[in-house]
Amino acid sequence: MTAIDVDAEKSIIRELVECWAVWRDARLWDRFRTVVHPDGRMMATWFQGTFEEFIKVNDEGWSRGVRILHFLGGSAIDVSGTHAIAQTKMTISQRAAVEGVICDVVCTGRFYDFFEKRDGRWGLSLRQPIYEKDRIDPVDPSAKLVLDQDLLKRFPEGYRHLAYLQTKIGYKVKPDMPGIDGPELEALYARGAHWLGGGAL
């Protein structure tokens, strides 16, 4: 594959990453499905499963007032034949009532995406976010927010405030997602290297 081909492939993958965020947040599910493979899987603090299941639980959450939004930064993309890994800087923001106070949580990290080219089309096979740091702020800065420290400390530092909010609104949060360092991150990198080497998920 020539350098020009690789640049073209990277451009296509970057566009798919961007479309995922726009179409997911806008709930444009028919367009969203064009970004992912039918058997693709999504990992998140509050959900792990197929993208079709992800669509369903997002709609269910929306009807209950759950509001989660995404903002993207730069990408670094490695392409190897029909496999690629895209890492994209991102923030996840969620607004909800926490201990009776309307709050915003902002979590900073990376989307670590396993892309595969099938029948000439790139699609997302697996998304595993990396959660690097987060914070919680009352929307009204004069409001007094008191958190349950025992609950807060149950979760990794990279997403503990996001997990706190999501637990409080009824989700079961996965407690061992990759963070800014540690064995979970190293295992993810190893899985990415295996994928780029032609391995299976």
C-alpha cells in the first residue's frame, strides 16, 4: 500500500470517527449505522454490548432525560492492511441531578477504536474509551454539592465523578475501564498491536 493510499484510508477513518460523535449525539441512528459493522461492539462506563443494543439503550435513556454529549480533538491513526487503530482525543459531558443539585460532569480521554475494512468499506468493530480525568461542577456555582466519598472512591480516578453521576441515576458502572496508566491500558495497547498484526478481536 502506497503512502498516498494510507493517507486516503486515514482520512476516511477520521471522518467515520467524527460522524460517530455527531450522529450519535443527534440520535440519527440510520446514519450512525453506516459508521459501524453490524457485529461491532461498544464499551462504555455504563454499557457494554453491540451497537444495536447501544442504540436501544440510548433511546431508552433519552426518554428518561439522560443527556450525554461528545466533543472530539485530534486523531492518531495506524493502518495495517484491512485493520486500523484510531486514537482520538475526546470529552464526554453529562448533565444530571446529583445529590439534589443539577451538575455537569466532563470527562477527558481518548476513543481507542478498532476499525476493519470489509468488502471495501471501513467500519468500527470495537470502541474502547480511555478515561484520563474528570470533574463535576454544579450548573449553579452558588449551589452546595456534597458527595458520598465512599461511593466516589469505588471508581478509578479517571472517571470517578462520571461513574458517581451514572450510578446515582441508576446505571451499573464498569469499575475497571482503562485510564491514564495502569494494567488495563497496557492490555488495551497489546490488544491493539495484535489487531494491527492481523489478529482477531
